[in-house]
Amino acid sequence: MTVRLLIAVPFAIAAAATFVGAAVPAYAATVTPAQCASLPGQLRAAGATAPAAAQTRAAILITTGEHLCTDMARDEAGRKFAAAARILGVDMASLAPPTVTASGQ
């Protein structure tokens, strides 16, 4: 019984980790501080033509994402922003990345 446990548990953990890693899309990864500042506004603007129910659901997720950004929980904030984008029918990759300016050069 102990041998089965020692063999089965690592395989079960590895399989579970594989499925969890596959379930998180690349665009739902950690957002940068610049994205934390720009994504909420972009999502709100992009969802202006969405139905009222979708706008309400997305607004809750966007606000939650903003709060998570201020709490430095950017992984979860990225997931909330991605969920809001799905509700609004917006492709996260199509949103313009924030512009970065080089100073002192």
C-alpha cells in the first residue's frame, strides 16, 4: 500500500500541475505596472458598445483587477482583466500596449 502511494502521488501531482498550466492562457499572465494603469481604461472603452449586462459584469472584474494591481497581485489581476475581455468580446492581444518612453538618451 505504501509503495502504491509513493508512486501514485507524484504522478497525480504532476498531472494536476500540467492541467493547471495548460488552463491559464498566455495573455492572462502577470501584468506589468504600465498595463495595470492602461488596461482598465482600454477595456472600458472597448466595451462601450457591449450590452448593458456584459458591461456591468465586466466593470466588476475590471474594478477588482485594479484593486489587485494596487495590492501587487498582478497574476490575479491579469486573470480578471482577461475574464472581462472575454465577457466584452475583446481580444486582449488587440489592445494597444502602453507606450514606453526612453529618458536621458
